[in-house]
Amino acid sequence: MPPTYGRHPLLIPSGFVFAVMVFFTALQVNAEDREFDFTIEERKIRVAPDLEYQVFAFNGQVPGPLIHVKEGDDVTVHVANNTTLPHTIHWHGQYQRHNLTSSGDASNWKMDGVPGVTQKAIEPGDTFTYKFRAEKAGSTWYHCHVNVSEHVGIRGMWGPLIVDPAKPTKLEKKVTRDVIMMLSSWDSDYAEKLGSGGGPRDRTNYFSLNGRSFPLTQPINVRKGDVVRLRMFGAGAEIHAIHTHGHDMLITHKDGSPLPAPYYVDTILIGPGERYDGIVEMNNPGIWMVHDHVDPHVTNNGKHGGGTMTVIAYEGLSPVVKDDPHTMLPNDDPDFYYSESMKQPHGMHNNDHFKGMPLQGEGRRERRKVQHETH
Ligand SMILES: [Cu+2]
């Protein structure tokens, strides 16, 4: 009589269940606990040559620090609000499905960072701890959710949360260099007035890439043969149409998720909150403009030759006209696009070049005076 155990109806599903358990146990073994400290500070950053701007800055910098983890990691972020107004942090894209809180009521949605809905805002001088599983992979991000039109729209309260997928696509495995580009805008009327602005009738007049307007942006330095992934974030309230000269981008991911049918573009429209990943093969040596094709967005306060603009610069090439302002970008921050940090081990990465200057109490005094006048 032949052995029957292989065909036993119960053995097949239990073998399957065992395989699934092994698979998920393997995932759990790889997942790690990540714990970070955030402060929120009142700082002043130089957005453009003629614009200093008061911001609420995560760890004192705009953009905020890069958080780079793996899918399945459990992330804990302790936040201390050192500013004079309340804030929260929303982890944009994360599902908050796994209960990691100690309350035991299976309610990780209370980690979603929405004031009045999931928590009381973190008051000045207070602290709050967020815990969540990085379940959604890809280009996700974080931002304040208090008075969003001001704090996120014009005060720099945003940063990248990059989650490496457990199973990367074939296309993304080819990437040799990550370039994080966070797009936002500014209104010089409110540069010195924390706690104001962001209204629907306001007009933004400065536009930026990682918080800097041309010519304070940095070149995207590449070598022939590099496969660069542009991770583009609509961090502010405007739409942006990012155009790469001389190169197509293969759009592979939208809002962190891989697209079933990636497509080629040379211009990609990015709305508020959206993220697109565009993979670019660096196969065309030259110095090439990369800019926002919404025309007013390449101006600084109405003057052309500013805004959301940079260049892809291949190694070893010099601009045709040496002193042309279009190619005279500073080249002093190799981590301007977090490209270097993305090569480092997982964790939280600050960038000192993004740090703002302390306000020396001027923001505080200004507001007290305003309050006094209204009495
Ligand atoms: Cu805020």
C-alpha cells in the first residue's frame, strides 16, 4: 500500500500554513525597532538670496531629517515641541494598522497625528511619542497637521520618510543614486510673522526645492551610467511640473506604490501631498536644466532666474559660460538631496546645511507685542 500522508487532506493545508508561518517569521526577524528623537524649533532659514524666513523646523532644519527604514520596522519618534505654538506629526502614507500603543485598545489610528481627531495637539513645552509600524513602503513623508496651510504650506514642517520595500521591483534594484526633491513655496509677506499667513487669498512669491530657491539650490551631480531615482514630493500647497532636460524619467511609483505599468515622461505634474518616483538613466553627458514648468515658479519675487530650478551636472563637465548665473550653483552640500544619507545604514539622518539660525527670541517677542496691541 503506497504511503498516503502526502495526500492527506489535512496535511496539505497545514504544510501551507507552516510555510506561511516560516515566511512571516522570517519577515519579523528582519524587522527592527527604530527609535528617534525629534525637536521642533523656531528658526530662520535662507530660502533665497533676498529672503530669510522664520520656520517651525524639525530638529532645527528644513527639510526635516530623513527617516530611512525598512518595511515592517517598528518606528518610535519622541517629539519635543520647543516652539510657541501647538503642532503634531502626521505620517503621510502610513496605514497605522498594527497596534503598537500600550493602551491595549487596538487603536494605532491614534498615532495618525491629526489634532482634535486622533490626539490633542502637542502644546508648547510638551512632548509626545509616536509609535507605528512602517507598513507602507516607498516615498512616504511626515508633516505637521496643525494649521496645515501655514505650518506645512509656508513654514517648512515636512520631511521624507523612506521605507525600503521587502520586495523591491526589478526596476528599482537598478538604482545607484537616490535624489529626494521636496517642492514647496513661500510668501514673503509672512517671512517674519510666525503664526500668520497661509490664507486662500495670499500669494506665494518664492518657490523652492528642499527649502531653497535658485540659485541657492545644489546641482544634481551624476556620472555617466548612474541610474538616478528622483523621489519628488509635493510638500507645499502648489502644483509643480518638473521637467528634466535631455532625459526621460520612467515613472515607476506613485505615492510609494509601484505602478503596474511604468511610463516615460519628460515632465511630471505633482500636486500637494503627491509623490512620484522617476528613474533616470544618466546616458547623455552634459549640463541639463531641471525645473518647474509652471512659469511663475522659476522666479524669486517676480524676477526670473530663480525658484524651483537646478541642473543635472555630469562629472567633469564645466558650464559653457563660466560666470553664467544659470550654472553658478554652489556645490558645497553633497547631501542636499539626501543622496549620501540614503547610502548610509538605516536610521535618522540630519543635514547641518538644512539647519536654520536661532531666532534669539525675536519671534516670541513679536507675537507678545501683537497680542498686547489687540487688548
Ligand atoms: Cu505645526
